[in-house]
Amino acid sequence: MRLFNYVMKTSLLNRFLLPFLIISTVVVGGFQLYPLLNKPVLDRDKLHATVFTTPRIIDPFTLTDHNGTSFTEASFKDNWSFVFFGYTNCPDVCPNTLSIMNVTANLLGKDEQDRSVPRFIMVSVDPERDTVEQLGQYMPYFNKAFIGLTGKNKQDVDTLTKQFGIPYFLKKKSAEDIQYGVDHSGAILLVNPHGNLHALFSAPHDAKQLADEFTQIRNVYEY
């Protein structure tokens, strides 16, 4: 008799408990799967930017910003950063690009009140002339929040240009020439908050396009 009662109780328990466990599992699984099914997808074919499938690790380097503070690979972390390579004596490409970056910063500042605006950085490919003091006068002209970076010599700068794939050439006629120009890439690169190289924007640039595509990239990456 006791065995019969035990069997009946077990059967009733299984009859009501098993469906409950199944439903609970489905519901919990659904909540966990929902974000994955609704995760934003980046349509790379419709972007002007080249977004790297796997963000690239940036190896150690040491430069100095326009305030005299050391800037290393660790300084990229915890912020999105637009990075452009230029020089203060540049007659056209650099002023134009920095002006576009300024408009981009203003667009993001107005449209993204709930998210931090990315940093905008220019790395000098002319460290011989672009001292900390020179960058300190030059960068605020475009935007007081912009950051200028320079090195003690060409080798310091090359530790970053080579990693970012940025070619440049000093057009010096002689060692004494101080009026030389510099041929350099007009690309703008994007570093993510993990400090990895995330995307590249080839020239020509458009401020609204930069802002819109950055927003798309960020929203997918930070989802």
C-alpha cells in the first residue's frame, strides 16, 4: 500500500512538475537568446569605413601629447579615438581634415548626449619641427579638446605609423632644409575602448558620414 501511494504521488508530481520545468527552461532560454537574435548587425558593404573583422592589437609605443604628458598604447583604453597623422606646417590636407573632425565632434556632441564623444587625435609625422609647444599652439585652434602627439624623433613616431599602416615621406632637399613638406596618408583611423585598432576611414572625408558610421560601429561593438 505504501509503495502504491509513493508511486501515485511520484506520478502526480512528475505530471505537474515536468511541464513546469520545461516551460521555465524555454522561458529562461528565450530571454537569454533574445539579445542575440536582436543584436544589431553591421552591414560593412554599405560603409565607407573599412571595419576590421578582428580589431588589431596595438604594440607598445611612447609619445608625448601637446600638454607634455606621456601617451602610450594604454592611453587609448576606455575611450573611442579617431586618429589622424599629419603635421602643423601642412598647407591643406591637415587643416581640412582637422576642420572636418571638429564638425564631426560637434555633431556627435549634439546628437549623442547620453554617450561620451570620442577623442580626436593628430599624430605628427614631423617631430623635428612639431615640438610640444608647437602642437600646444596648433591643436586648440581647431578644437580645445583635440589632442596632438609628437615624439623625440622619427623612430618614436614610426613605432605607431607602421602599426597603423600610415606611409609618409619627408621631402627634404638637404639636411639643413627647414622648409620641407611631408607627403602622408589622409586616412583617419578608429581605435576602440580596448585600445585596439578597429576601423579605417579613407579620404576624402565627410563629417556627417564619419559621425553616422562611427555611431553604427559603436552601437554594434558595445551592444
